[in-house]
Amino acid sequence: ALLDDHDLEVRRLAVAFLVRHGDGEPELARALENPHPRIRNAALAFLARSPQVVQEGLVDTEEICRFLEEDSPAGAEGRTVLAEWLGARDVDDETCWRRLLEDEDPRVVAAAMAGLGRRGEPSFLPWLVETLDDRRLRGAARRALAAYGERSLPALMALLRDDGAPDLRRASVPLVL
């Protein structure tokens, strides 16, 4: 019953309990392959938030990107969890990242931005700077740019020097710093 709870955190903790007090890795593999997307989401959330768990051979990055295809009500939750997992595991799958950043759900995009901020991937810096114009995503863009740390400074300084840049975008720079 806990694995089908509406709250992702409850489901993630249920998976954690099963992994720690059950069969361990086989239990986790079953959860990741479960036909119910909410259970798969919980298993991936467990992995994203459990850096001590060895995932080698357990998670296939190409297979895990199937979370992008889920169009059930649990789909947006799964894509959000996927973004968290990709950022936590430093997975370099540009196609997956691009699809998350183009998602129609702003929560998914914000989670992808947070993951990129953790990774510090320089190729996405220009996109993050442009996203400072988007009212729905501005806060997530600021947090992601701040997470880049010093690596974002050249892009932010260039933005400040660009007299043609939108005022709202330029005004966001001090909030990032």
C-alpha cells in the first residue's frame, strides 16, 4: 500500500525499506522494472537520493530515459525524478537533458535546471541565462546559475555588459550572485 501512496517521498521511503530489509539489489531492480510508473518513480527517486548505493549494472541510462515516454498522470513526476537522478549521477546524455528542458511541465524543467546546476555543464549556460526572461522559470534559472558557482561568472558578466539584453534578464544577475 505504501508503494502506491500518492506522495513520492512515502513511496521512496517504502522502496528504501524494501531494499535495506529485503533482497537489496534484486528488490531495487524489480521496483525499477515494475509496470506501475509510480513504483518506478519511487525506485529512481531512491537512487537519486542515495549516492552510497552502487548503481553500476543496475541502471542502464538509455533504458532509464524511458521515463521521458510516460504520459500517464505519473509521467511528470517521473520526468522530474529523472532530472534529479541525472544531475545526482552526473549522467552525460544531452538528448535526455534537452527533452527535459523542453518539457511542458515547469516542474520538470526546474528539476532539470537544478540538475544542470549541480553538474555545472557549460554548454547549457547560455540557455540558462536566456531563461532568466521566463517568469515561470526565473527562480529555477537563478538557482541553477548560482549552483554553477564561478563557472557562471563569464556568462553573467557578459550579460551585464550587453546593453541590448532585456532589462529583466540583466536585473537578475545580482540575485544570482
